[in-house]
Amino acid sequence: MKNVILIGGGKSVLEGVKLGLWNKIKGKEIWSINYAFMTMPYLPSREVFVDRCFYKNNVDALQALSEQKVPLYARHQDTYAAIDEIKKFQTTRETTGYKGKETFKTDGTPHLFVGQLGLSGTFALALAIAEEYTTIYLLGYDFGVVDFNDKHTHYYQKDIKVVSTGAGNPQIYINQDNSVKDSVRDFEIFSNEQNIKIYNVSTQSRIPYFEKIDYSTFFHFIEIGDKYV
């Protein structure tokens, strides 16, 4: 079995932190998406991002990660095209370009699906599937908040300096009547993969396509590991 934990920025991660998240997942395969690594008490297994803006605003921190042997994975951008320490991938926003587990087995240049919004979380999930992880745990994959008036969209936005279009802007993900934006449907394509189990560790996530579990269940699953799967 090949398991991975993807840590996005959704507010629901706060619940896990209160329950001892970092101690409970220490030593596991953990991918930090965007700013998550800045909140972790140890290094992630890899750092994943897609935005040129994120790179420019955090270049020193990313360089420090690289120097500590943390692999950097990103969407191809001209800004850092010549930096060998960043493993870069072409991307597509069209579902017709999605190849799933066959991404790296097809002829030509592989493209990872990032969806309509070009989200780092979508990119990370597409990468995990392309690398054929069999169990994928999604943390902070909330796709917005429950209430449109709640500006606390990302779990770390009150603790660290965040430069992000989505942080503090629920309108990116949900409508004023609290309904979710149609772009959430981009995640549906991942649910069709065979022999891959994707768990969304957030019972209030606005993404309806994966099995939702609470943190207690998540901790139980990772404790017993492959015996459960």
C-alpha cells in the first residue's frame, strides 16, 4: 500500500491541530500545499504549489526547504523554469486532458489537471493519483466555508502572513446564498479512479465526491495503516 496525506489550507485543519494532528501524523508521507509547511513542527515530505505569486512571495522559505532536502513540486512557470530544484509539470484546466493513473505512462508531455480555478489542491491530488498512491487523505480540502460571511477560510491566515487570492475570500468558493460554486465539480473526475481510496477529512467540506471522515476516524485509520485498507 502507498499512502499519502495532503494538507491544504482549509479551516477544518484547525480541528485536527487541536486534537494533536502534528504528533499523530509525524513520520507519515505528508505533502504540504502552499503555506502548510510554515505551520508544521517538522519538515513535510514534499512541498507543492502552482502560483507564480506564491513562489515570488516565499522564495527564501522555499529555498530553505530545498536546502533541507524537501522536494519542491510545482506547475511549470517561466519564473522558475531554470531552477532544477523545482520539479515542474505542465497542467491543464480541461477535464478532457485528465489521464489519472495513466498520466506518466502516455506519450508526449504529461499534463496534470488543475481545474477551472487552477488550485494547488487540485494539482496535488492529480499528482498523487498519477504517482499511483492507493490511499489519499485530504486535509483542509474544504472548498470554502459553511457561512458566506465567515472570512476565516484558511486555517493559517491568522497566524502567518498569507498572500493569496482565496484566503479570506469565501466568494471564490461559495455564493452569497451559501451554495457552492459550480467549479467544485472539477473534483468529481478524481472519484472515478479505480483501486484508489480518497478520504476527505472534513465532515463539513463542500466537496461531495469523496468519502468524508472526521479526525477521530482519520487518526484510527493511519494508526492501523494498511491493515484497514
